[in-house]
Amino acid sequence: MTGTARKRPEFRNINALTDLPSYRLPVAGWVSILHRASGAMLFFMMPFIIWLFDTSVTSELSYATFAAAFNVGLGFVPGWFIKCVALALIWAYLHHLVAGVRHLYMDTHHDVTKEFGSTSAILTLAISLGLSALLGAKLFGLY
């Protein structure tokens, strides 16, 4: 063994005010955080989701109210805002679904590599954002 041994890395606690702004989170970390955020969004918006479903299937009159809420608004809330909230829920559902399938796959296959984690995270973002854009275009009447 030679006389010049490599120095082992020194691990230290991070300072949130100085270290976190410069820390670069990998894509898989962002997908994991967004998976949790989308799940929380779906949970807390559950009363709105139930209202949407109930209003759309109760009767023809309630469906007309439902359609009017998206077109002209509901009370003081404009229709475009309701569409934006619905689009956020669409994204949350799609992202949570795709990221959940990704996590289930990674849980059942124990030979997951760092490269696969990064690639699958990028694919998860691309699929959820692409489908959200497609459904958002339909929601806002672009096709």
C-alpha cells in the first residue's frame, strides 16, 4: 500500500439557510415530492371532486348547472378559475397514478439502478404533463 491514502469524505449536518438554496435535487426526488403533493391535493380537494361528480350525474338540470359553472362561473368564481382547478386535479390524478405505478414497479423489482430511477422519473413527468396538457386543451375548448 502506498503512503498516500485517499481521505474519506467527511459528512456533516446541513444548514438549511445556506446549503438548501444551492442543493440540486435529482429528478427522482422531484417526482417523489410531487407524488406526495398530488396525493395531498387529491385528498384535500375531495369535497370539490364529490360535488363535481354529484352535480354531473344527478339530473339533467344539475348537469346544466355543472356545465354553466365551467362556462360562465359559479357565484363570484369565474369559469376559467374552475377550469384551472379542474386542470390541477386532472394533473394531480394523472401524476399520482403514473408515479404510483412507477413506485409499485420499483418495489417489485429489486434490481433497480440509479439510471433507471432517473429515466423512469423523467418518463413519469413527461407522461403526466403530456396527458394533462392534452386533457387541458380539451377542457379549455382547443379541440
